Amino acid sequence: MSDNDPSGSHGVAALFSRGRLATIPRKPARREQLLAHLAQSLFEPDRTYTEREVNEALLTVHDDFAALRRFLVVAGLLTRSKDGSSYRRAG
């Protein structure tokens, strides 16, 4: 796999600078790749998180935690309770 392959781990790593996400990709495929990485690296399966815990985890990588949280839910990588009080990693 080459360093230019956006589907590889080097592709996701290129989005980060000094451990922080430089920008949220606009291209859907690239953003989905990032979101899958974030879901796997920040959230444990079979664990329920409060909205605050989700926000705090996402803040470790980017200041726009609300956009990342929304993208994760829309992508089906995080599920949210009907009342919005809790989240779980999907799958």
C-alpha cells in the first residue's frame, strides 16, 4: 500500500498534525474514513457514553466536537438514545 492511498492508515494519519485533526474533510469518502478511525480509536464497543463524555473524547482531536459527533451519528458509527442523553459505538 502506498503513502498516497487514502484508504490506508497513512491516509488518516495525513489528516492529523501533532495529534490533532487539522481539518474535517469535505469529501464524503475521506470523511467516512476519518469517522471510522475516530469511532474505533475513541470509543469502546459495548459501552454507553454520556454526551459530555463523547464531547470530551472528540475535543481531544478537534475543537468542533459537535460537528464530529453529528457526523458520527449520521454515518451510523455512533447510536444516540431517543432523548439524546447517551451514545454507543455501533457494530
